[in-house]
Amino acid sequence: MSEEKIINTYDDDEDDDCQLPELPPLNELEVGRMLTPPPAWASERVSILERLKRPGIAAITGGIGAGKSLVAEMFIELGAGHIDFDLLARRVAEPGTSGFSAIVELLGSRVVNKGVLDRAKSPALVYADKEIRQTLEEILHPRIGVMMGQELVTTASTELIILSIPLLFESGLETFFKPIILVNAELEMRLQSLLSRDQKIDKDIA
């Protein structure tokens, strides 16, 4: 691999400027870089992070509506286990949990509808205020981490486990995963995907 050069696919033999640089040998490629410092809850829970070191664990990430669930389903069809952080986030905020109580204390009873969190109203409040968003993450992420550790125990015998983590890089968890699969799509396609899957969210919020 290191002896070859990767060149462009344009049909223009005279343009040497289009030639891409040589790639380093695969074993010299930098992987598992720490782009963001890991959150305190992750560093403090060594037992959970140790479980991530076992072979056969990969992370899927990408922007909202990009198609992470579709890619995860492809792996599931091939027999992989799957841990979805979005699903875990819902579970740690179910009525009767400490997460639910903490969120209501932060955002007020206005985000509660018929005893459960109003997921159409909450985003507008959260994304409008950076401090609120950070506090919400401090409430949710440690609880999600603990539940992730429990899920890793139940899937320990699975040869391949895929973890869908939307805020992988933003939360500083990227250094714990090799490989990382990044899913991307055109912005308009992502917007339509989000609107079609959640009828309660209007276009401005999306």
C-alpha cells in the first residue's frame, strides 16, 4: 500500500497538479485521536471503558437525519449487536427516573405533556441556550454511560457490537472507539428525513 500513489479519477493526463500525495503505511496511520477531552463521567468509570477495549466494537456517528439508523440496521441484519444512545437517552429520562426529575427541574413543567417529556417542545428550549444544553448533557450523559455499560454486559457474547452515538466527537468519546463509521447526507435530505420521522417537529425547529 505504501509503495503506491492514489491519483484522481479525472481523465486528464497532462495535469500533474491533480495527483494526491502518497499515503503512509496503514500501521502508521493515526487512529483513536483525542479531539475533545473525555468527559469526567467517562474517565471516572474505568470499569465501563475497559469493556470498550474488547475486540469487535465500533461506533457509528453523524448528523441528525443522516441515516445512522439505516446503516446500523445493515449491521444488525448481518448479526451484529446494537446499542443506540438515542434510545438510551429516552430510557434514562422516562417518568419515575432520576433523569426525568432532573430535566423537569432544569426546564420546568412546561416540557411535560401527559406525564412524559414533550419531545417537540424540549429542543426549542435546549438549543436556544448553550448553558441549558450543557447542563442537560451533564444530566443525561453519565446516566447513558452507566446504561451503556449494562448493555455491553448483555451483549458480551456478540462478535460485533455497533454503538450509535450522535455526539461522539462533541462529547469526547471518539478516542475510545476503533473504528468509527461516519454517516453523512445532503442537508436537504437530512431535513426531510427528520420531518418525516417526527411529525411533531416543525421545519424551523428541525
